[in-house]
Amino acid sequence: MRGELAEGQQNQRATTPIMSRLLPQSADADAGWLVLTRALRALGDGAVSILLVSYLQGIGFSPLEVGAIVTGTLLGSAALTLAVGLVPHGLRPLRLLKAAALLMLATGAGFAAARSFWPLFVIAVIGTLNPSAGDVSVFLPMEQALLAETVRDSGDRTRVFAWYNVCATLTGALGALLSAVPALAARKGGFSRAAAERMGFVGYAMLAIAVLTGYLRMSPAAESSVAAMPRTPLARSRPIVMRLAALFSLDSFGGGFVVQSLLVLWLLRRFGLSTQVTAAVFFAAGLLSGLSQFVSAWLAERIGLVNTMVFTHLPANLFLVIAGLMPTAPLAISFLLLRILLSQMDVPARQSYVMAVVPPQERPAAASVTNVPRSLAAALSPLLAGAMLNWSAFGWPLICGGVLKSAYDVLLLIQFSTVKPHPQGE
């Protein structure tokens, strides 16, 4: 069905966002809307991932309580992501994405209204708030599966995923920079900082309306891939998907020690960095991360998807461990920026690889099953990292995260260096 409508979709490219005209010619109009909605969500995530720590501490929460709320957001995302990927086949993916956008709206409103721990914890669990620099939300499986279906030339798939991630990374960096605005506004306006930071969650809710509008502009053809799903979602690709899910969960468990919100907390406790300085650091980090992902597609064409994932990730994890050992803020930030420069280059290659090794009708389930363990594993470690930081300001979370993620790289290379794409996934 997507192939039959491809020519008509190409004629619609002029009516879609400007990024539609930046994507490869084999990508149809819906690819532009998916890139746009991802970028808008990342803008909100980039801001609230930094505001979250400052705001919660400002209303009296301890590092352990902050870690618990971060854990709650990731646990809730895992449950919702699993439900989205393995739902009965009658549910339409765009309808699910629109419902998720409404949930995003409710999440922002809830965080702006609530003040005490347990209401905020409940909202964190059932909502869409993302404390990570990356995306571990309920939106991800359907967007990834639909995005893979928008490309007629399989050679362009990694390039489209790179744009999907780069645009999100850049807007996420902008969101990190904008997170300094409430503190500046509070200082100049003479009102409380907590009240100013609360407005950041109002902005998050407003972005949800823009995301919903993007989904409403997508064509009915975007739903064809889920309509073709078999009754058993992973009938043919279950073994390889389960192996990938296990490895991705190890990577995410390590990554959960260094989600952006906890890095903000570590920089605050270890070096006393202000929110404004931290926002500038993560803005620069986002720019480096975003630009580096363009290299991912170029590398994948030359050395393969798995090698691209491994040989960019291992040096990044070494830099993360070194950053945790540094005695001064400039040195720690320098190694964190070096780590960020390489750490996200595996993302487009990883997403493209998962879509390539399974048949098209199993892509939504594969995206869900490979992302759910990532979310679950990442949900466990922030609480441990929060406890570490409650006990000591030393960079133990960074060291633990770097070692675990390096183990993932080695195991991935051993197990998947010879696994080729599925004939229908090419």
C-alpha cells in the first residue's frame, strides 16, 4: 500500500515541513511529519530533563526522591511502550500516537499543578515525561516502525533515521539552553524560581498540542504497516529480536546511571555548577551529538551497521569513565563533551539495523520489544545513581555506566557481526 501511494506522497512534499525537502527523495511526505513531531517532543524533553532536577530540589525533594521520580518516568514508559507494540491488531498506530500526545499534554499540566511527592510520582509513572537526553517514550516504537515504511529505497533508511535523530538532538539542545530562562526570569522579575520553573512544564504541555497537530496532518497510508502485522507479532523474528533486546537492555542499564537529569545533579553536587552553566554545557553537547549522527549513515555504508554501532560507542564509554575521575569541572566537562561527540552515532545505525533484520510486518512489535527492555533496564539504575550521589559526590555513576556500556559493545560485536538483514527488510 505504501508503494502504491508513494508517487502521490512525493507530490505532497512541498506542503509538508521544510525538513521533508531535506530528506532523501525516496522518503515520502509522512517522513517529514514524523521528523517534525520527534523534534518538537525533543524540544520539551531537553528543557524539562534539566528543569526537573532544579524544580524538584527547589520544592524540597532529596536526591533519593529525585532518583525515584526519574525511575518512575522510565518504568511508566516501559509499560506503555510494551502495550503499544503488542496491542491487538485493530488499533491504529496514528490513533495511538494522537492518544500519546494527549497524555503528554496531561503530563505537563499535572507537573505544573502538583506539589507533593506521591502525586508527582504517580504522574511520572503514567505520563510521558522523559528525563533522558534520548527518547525512551511511548511514542518511539510506532514512530520508528512508520518511519521505516516511509522510505522506498532501503539504502536511504539509515539516512532518514539520522535526520530523525539529528533534528531531535538539535531541538533537544535548544530545549536544554531554554531551561535557563526560568531562573533568569525569576531573578529579573522578583518572583520565586520554583514558580518560574513550573512554567516550563506548562510549555511542555503546549508543545504536546503542536505534536498532536503534526500527527493529524499525516496521511492514512502511514497506518498500512500495522494493518499488515500477523496475529503473532514476532512469528519469524523472535529469536533475533530477543537477543537484541537483551543486549540493548544492558546498554540502557548502563545509560540509566548517566541520564541527563542525573548528570545535572552530579555536576551540581560535585562542582557546584549553576543551572545556567549546565544548560549551556548541554546545549553544546546536543549540537555535537546531533552533528555527529550525520556521520553514522556515511560510516554504515562503508563498514556496516554493527561496526558503526560498536566502534563509535566504545571510545565514548571510555571518555565517560574518565570524566567521572576528573578533579575539576573544566576537565570533567571536556571529557563529557568528547563522550557526547561519539555516544549517539550508534543510534541511527541501531534503529536501521533493527528494522532491517525483521520483515516489515513485524517492525512495530520489534521496535517495541527492543525498546521496552531498554526502558525497564534504564529505569532501575537512576535510583541507584541517586543513592550513590546521596552518599558521595564522586563520579561513581559515570564509571559504572561506562563499564556496563562497554560490555554491551563487546557482546554486540561478538554476537551480531555476521548477522545479515532479512530479505524483506533490505
